[in-house]
Amino acid sequence: MAHAIPMVRAMSLLPVLRWLDSNGHDARPFLRDSGLVTAVHSDPLRPTPLLRVGNLLRLISQTEGPDIPCRIVSDASILDLTLVGRVALGSRCPMEALQRISAALPLFCSHENLFVSDDQDTLVVRHNYGCRFDTEAAHLMLLYAIAMCDRLCAMTGATVPRIQHIEVLPHPIAGVDHLRELFGVGVVPVRSHAVVLRVPRGIAERSVSSIARDRMATSRTSSLLPLRGDGTFASSARIMLASMVEDGLPALRDLAIAAGTSTRTLQRRFSEEGTFFGAVLDEVRKERAERQPAGSDVSFLSIATELGYERQSSLTRDMRRWTGKTPSIFRKRIREGE
């Protein structure tokens, strides 16, 4: 699992983009420089490289300051906070919300971990990522998680300080001093790329001011599969490639950048599982081609373009190889229920 490609659903970008827009910023340069231009213009459930999201926060912070994750979370409506918002609206108290988020995280992020435990009069919240960001991006991603937890506690009507104790990796320039003022509590700098929070039980178990219907149970997310796949590297790569192919035919180097590693390392990991990049990409294109709705009138040229082919004839060739039929005959047989 340590070798799985770090991914997160594109919906995680929505609070950031809305903050940029409401504060008069053009999001396009930030998205372009972090490699996330296309991710935000498609399905919000689309898998997106997690490391690039860290890069996006780092780029914004260099203009707006190291407290930017807190400002984004503070300015967002609860529904704008995607997973946290959907869970919180169906929870009775912060502790229940955190427990539900912990259980749902594998559906939304491949490498994000949240652990909730009791320790006498406090609720201990441990959060980390199972992948390596640079120090600045790591601090910002962890700060985002702290701000989310604080926002959940604020839904009870509790005032600052809502968190009793914070341990977090310091910002490489600002350290942790800016956090003491934000959260009204002592902050302990640690070397670990993780965060430990202690929330008073009186706040953790306090009822939120308004309990709404459970949006998790009624949304598309109820049918999602974990982003980690089946635990193999090839499965993880297949999920990422299925998303990347929407923007054109990805190369091995593109996948390496998304994974935050080298092409040689990727080739070795594929080899260890008895496969190679081309074979996995071929599986992805085959699955997407065969998934085209039988009743669809989408042209085969459009399908070929969507799958990264330069010519429709190349799609026809591969469909014959995959199914023994041309695209038109394959679609006809599906329509006839064969």
C-alpha cells in the first residue's frame, strides 16, 4: 500500500476555488502551475493527484500567507466543505462527525488517515498522510485538517479555544506562532508529518446547533469504491490512468509526476507485479470503450478522441483485438442484449 499512487477526489478543490473567486483571485494561474487545470472542470468525484493539491495550497500561501487553510475553511459554508460538510450535517456532535469521517475517508482520499480515540476527559484526534509532501505543503495540508476539526467544534456554539492541545509540523518559515493566535491555545512543534489534537470531551460530545438530514446516504458517494483499489500498485495506477485519459493519452512520465516518483521506479513497481505501463493503460482504454452506453449516439470518432487515439481506425483495431468485433458491431450486440 505504501506504493499506491496518492489520490483525492476533485471535490476537495471546491472550497479552495470558491475562496479564490470570492476574494477576487484568478484561480487559473494557481491551477496551471500546480498541474490541476483540467481536474476542476469535470466530475467532482474524479480521482486527482493528491500531491498536486498540496502544491496548490503552497502556491496560494506564498501570496496569501501561511494561515490560508484556516481562512478557506472559515469562509466556507458547511456544505462547501465537501466530505466534512456532508458528514457533519448528519451527525449529532463533533465526536460522531469525526468518527464518520474516519470511516469514509478511504472513499475520498487514498492516503489520508484519521484516528479518533478517548483519553480520560479529552478526545484525541490523530491525522496524517501516508505520502510525502515537501515540508511547506505538509504543514498546510495538516493545518487544513486542524481548521476542519475546529470548524466541526464551532458548530456546537463553543468559542475559542475549542481545541485544548495541538501538535503539528511547523511551517518552514513561520513556524507555529501564527497558529497560537488562530486557535487560542498552545501549539507544540513536532518533526512528524502528522498532527495530534486534543478536544475537551465537553465540546466533542456537545450537540451541534442544527442537525440536518444525512446527505452521505442519499448522495452519489454512497456507491463509491475506495480510491486505494485492491491494494496492488497496478490497481492504483489503473484508477489514476482512468482519470488521466480524459485529458488525452497519458505517458509513463505523466503517471510518475502524479505519483511523485521517477519513471524508473514506476517501471520497477509494475514489473514486481508482473505487468507494465502499456498493459495497464490498455486495460483502462478497453474498459472505457466497452462501457460506452448501448443507446448512445456518440460518434466513434469522439470515443476514439476521448481515449487518446489520433485516428478512429486505431480504436477499431483495438476493439477487434479486445472483443473480436468492430465498434459498430459491438454496440449493436449490446443494444440487442447479446
